[in-house]
Amino acid sequence: MKQEYDDNAQYGIGLMIVFMACILVAAVSSAVIIQAVEKLAQQTQHTAHDANKEAATRMIILNAWVEDSYDDYLFMIEYQSMGKEVNPADVDWILSCTDNGNFYYRSGSLNSWISGPGSIWEVGQQPTSVSTLESGKRYFFGIDGGTNANPSDAHCGPDWIESRGITATFMINMPDGGVTTQILQVRDLSIGASVT
């Protein structure tokens, strides 16, 4: 008796191997796509969280004045927060300017005005320092010009920038990362003159 070969079984096994390979490729592709989507979602959450922190806690500079004709400024700010109070010692500021290619800066916190009547106080109250900034309230605070190395200098103060015809940059840095920036230009050295 003559033996006959049936090739259908070979085709079936080949198709089954190809089918299993397709399933394996689909599973790996799905895992890669799911991982990429999950990573993208986490990055979006982190970005949204950081943006909410900055937007939820910020300082608005309402006005600035010449406090003395040498090196002091007086600012009025409004603190805005989503229910979070902050200690003025945790809010930093930087005053900087560039003159003839030289960069000068002075930094401190909202409660570090050396020559003023108080460090930071609520608008409408006596100038005695407050220990907590409350959301929606307005405050006065002052800063001295000069540099960190020479605090008694006038660098970047009203007299310095007015006499040289330059501007200064004032930044307030919140503890959660929010930053407020204001360009200061002095055109009048009279005490109480507005700084634009």
C-alpha cells in the first residue's frame, strides 16, 4: 500500500505559529503603548500640580514708592492664596540692576527691612511687623538697596538708578515656587514719589 502525505497538517501548524507570533507582537505593542500613555498622564499631572501651586499662591505688587532719596523703596503688595497662609520670613526678594556692564544685586526676605519703621505690616495698621500673611490682604514692606556684600551702599536704590538713567529688577519668590517680577524706574527722587 502506498503511503500518502497530508500537507494540510503542516500548513495548520505554520498558521498556528504565525498566529501566536501575531498575538505576542500585539501584546508587546499594547504594553509599550499603555506604558507610554501612563507616563504621559503622570507628566501631565505633575505639570498641572506645579501650575496650580504657582497660580494658587502669588504676590501682586500694587505700587512702589521712593522711601528715601538714597537707597530705600516702599512697596504695597497683595497676597493671594488658596487658603494657605505664609510666613514673611519664607518669602524672598531680589533687587538687581546692571550699570556699565556690572551686575549688582541685593536679596532678603519680606521681614528684613533694616532701616524701616517695621519690616512688613498690613495696610491701614501701624507699622509693626506681621508674622503671617493672610490671603486677600494688602501689606506694606520696604527694602534697602545696596549689595549683599555692602548693605549700606546705594546700588540699585532710587538715587543710584535715577542718577544713571537705568532700571532695576525686583523679584518676589514664594516658598512654593511662584515668582513676581517688577521693573523699577525712578524719575523723581522726592520721598513718596511713585516708582514706575
